[in-house]
Amino acid sequence: MSRKIQFSKYQGAGNDFVLIDNRNNHFDRNNKDLVKKLCDRRFGIGGDGLMLLQHNENFDFEMVYYNADGGEGTMCGNGGRCIVAFARDLNIISNRTDFVAVDGPHLAEITDSQVNLGMIDVHEINRDGEAYVLNTGSPHYIAKVQNLKEFNVYTEGYAIRNNETYGKSGININFIEAEGDGYFVRTFERGVEDETYACGTGATAAAMAMAIDKNLEGDITLPIRVLGGQLYISFHKSGNTFTNVYLKGPANFVFSGEIEID
């Protein structure tokens, strides 16, 4: 028996997502194969991930995020911005929200297409050789490189993501290069298993890593350019502790429709 699912498509700096209003719980949260099919760019809608907007008694809504491989994922920063725009377009919120995701509560403000999303505090940064390793809602590996424009992100990222250290649980691999007063970042994402146009938690992690690298302290805002656009990361840094963390960038509606599934 086939049925139709209504969906919307949003993108945040080129990171694209399928969004479903599941406050009625009609979508099976455990159907990994269906999520994977909907994210497929040839046989489904296409997206780097899928999100369900769920009812929550204590917050404006709950964000449930899935990677393109169908598995339920950790926090997605660009996804978080997109679901805020989705919630506004559903008239659930106006310009401010307090929602909950897998890594806890998030505050956000939205003005036109720009969403400023509160992220979790970070208290620990580790090193792997010259690289930085930290968790900003998802785990990230940050490595400085030269000539990032021509760098083989897929090959190098795949190798690190699948090595003996990270292969079992996986990690997102971010390559970074100084650019003007900010940085250029390219990311190989686990779950997508390819380079994406943007990664919000990755841009946040990269900005923190560079603040450590440059011995910056206090209130900091760093511009981070990704393949899909411009992001801005702000936080207060005291030693290796980052608080009042925000990820700002675009979240745009692309199209909506319905898809028939078996």
C-alpha cells in the first residue's frame, strides 16, 4: 500500500536537507531504509540529511537528524539553522526559538534568511599530531593545509575518517587554510561519506581550533568560508573553554512537494 509524504527542501550554505513536519508521528522514526531512499539524489528527493520536526512539551519543537546513509546522526549545525527556518515557515515560531536536539537545548534567532544558532559549550580540545580533535555536537578533526582549493578532500578525508583511530565510530574531517581575516574550510562528512558544501559543526570546530592555534582569548568572531557560502562563528574563549558559542549563516527554502512511497 503506497502513501504520500509531504516534505520541504532547505539548504544552508549548500548543505541541503529534506525536512518533514512529524508532529503527528506519521513518519516512522526507525525506518532507516526510507530515510536513505529519500536522501538519494537519483531515486529520492536528494539531500545531505533528513530532519524530522517533532512536538516537544518543553520546547518549541524537537529536531531529529538523520545522515544520508539513513542512520540517526549527531548534531548538524547547518541542519539546525534550516529547521529553524522551517519552523518559522510553519508558523511554529516567529523570530526567536528555544528547541531541543540530540545534544541538548539550542537558542536561535532568525532574520530573513540569516539564522544565528546557539551551539554547545566546548571544554576539551585534543591533538592528533598537528591536527586538532574536538566535539561541537559532532566529532571533528581539523587539519591545516596549503592550497586548499586544489586539495583532494575526498581522498585525504576518506583515509583519515576510516583509519584505525577513527574508523569504528567515524569522525568528520575538516581541512582549513587562512584567507583574509578569516578561513576557508572544506569538509569530508561521515554519514554522507563524501565532501559536502558546508558543515556547521565543522566550521564551529575549525574556528575554535584556530583560536587555540593563534592563542586568541576573550570574545571572538571568525568568518569561515565554505564551498556553499559564508558562515560566522562567535564565542567567548578562556583557555580551552568555549562558551556563548553561535553559528550564523543562511538558511533558505528550496522547494516543497510530496513523494509517493511503498
